[in-house]
Amino acid sequence: MLINISDADKSGKRTLTVTDGDTKLYSGPVDNTAAGQKLANVGLKHGWDSDEFKAATKPSAKK
Amino acid sequence: MSMTRYAGGFSTAKSTMPFGNYTHPDPTDQHLYENDFNAYVAGDWTITVVGTSTPALVAGDGGILGITTSASSGDSAFLQKTIGSFTFETGKPAWFAARFKVSTLATTAVIGLQVIDTTPLDVTDGIYFLSTTATGAVTGIVRKNATTGSSSAAVGTLVADTYTELAWYWDGKDTVSFFQDKVGKGSISGVAAGFLPDTTCTVSFGVQTDSANARTMSVDYIIAAKSRR
């Protein structure tokens, strides 16, 4: 499994991308490296299709 | 130097046990993970990368896995064997050893047994080694739940682009001893329940660059074992 947090773009945003072999499990923007690591830990702990991970990826959850 | 030969074999098992007449020590004595990196399968690992990095075997004596970060300060690459398979218990000793090097000391390197987590440099549970950027000073860490118990001991120093072996031994009672290049460097003792990781851990290692340059960690071998007795 590859958990990738990209380098920051011009606006400082990064992208969290999670793949397992050829299967993309998740891809979405994160505010910074720590936010990406925190979000990915939810996926690692609960599963990438779990309610916990889905809740963590909602815009309101990032506030 | 003459060699002592046990042509009939030697055993750690009683003769009445399944491996009692096996000509080697009972292979079920320990749960053993060892990787000399003659081969590498990316799918065996949970790889957390900040920036870009593709760990791969590199040419060199001994079988070597190379991990190179991209070139922004803070970029990193960490590998953790999927899935966790080591727990720590009193009464069951455990061992870990790894030989590796980092290209320069402007890095933070980590290696040992840890819970699977995207932040191995500050993980909640594990027994592992953490280097200090610039100085290369190595700290041995025994951590349970991050805040419940975290103890550390100075272990030694990394030298840029120079292989070293770091090792630890949990005696199954109350002490974790740390070694560098076969020499004892320090230990941590205490009530096991107060500092021994209580979460399933896995082989874990990686490197973060602490300057705007790509940095490389080269891993020769890793061995982890836990007694089943």
C-alpha cells in the first residue's frame, strides 16, 4: 500500500493519494503534511471504506 | 581456527517433541522475520511518502534496499511491513537488529518495531531507534501509548554514508538493551506494564530529509524475532 502526500502546490495545498497495487483507495486535497498524515491514519486504523474515514474526509471534518 | 562439527545435528527440543530429532534447533522456538534484501516486493509494505519516492533494490554487496526522498525539506519515505505481527510480553524475549546507512546527517532516520502509523518519527508504540539531524546521535526508544510511557537512552552516533548495525534485546523481564556494532550502548529498565508497547507492531524504517536535498537510506538487513517459549 502506498500512502503519498504530494509536495505543496503554489497555494500550499497537498494531495493525499492512497493506492493498493493498481487500486486507488483515496485521493483528495489536504491542507498540509500533518493533516494528510492524520487523515491517512484514520484510514489505516478503520479502513479506507469505513464510516470513520468517510467522516474524516468531509469538508466540515477538516475545520 | 578449528571447527566443531555436530554431524548428528543438535537440538533445542526434547526427543519426544515433533522436532526432537530434527537436526537443527527447533524452528518453532521463535517467531522470526529476516530480510537481507536480496528481493523486495513493494506490496509487502505500507509505504508512507511525503513528496515522491520509490524504494528499490540497489546494486551492492549484501543485498541493499535504497530509499531516496525527494528534494524538499521535510520530504520523507517510511516503510512498514504489512501487517503488524509482533507484540511484546513479559516472559518472552525479543530481538531486533538492522544494518543501514544514511547518505548525509541532514536527515532523521528511524528503524525498529513500531505500530503501523503514518508518522514513524513520532509513533505511539514501539521499540526503535531514532537519529538526530545534523549530529547523527541515535536514541533508543521504548514507547507505550506515547503518553503512558516513553523512555529513551543514548545509543551511539551515525556517520554519514557509513554502514552501522543497531540492535536491541528485550529480556522478557524488565530491560531493553541497545547495541551499536555489537557493543552495548545503554539500556532501559522498568516495570514492563509501564513502558512496554501494548499494540501489535511491525518492522518499520525510513528517512526524512531535513534540507532541500534528496537523501538516501540504504538498508542491508533487518532481523526481528520473538521467543515463543
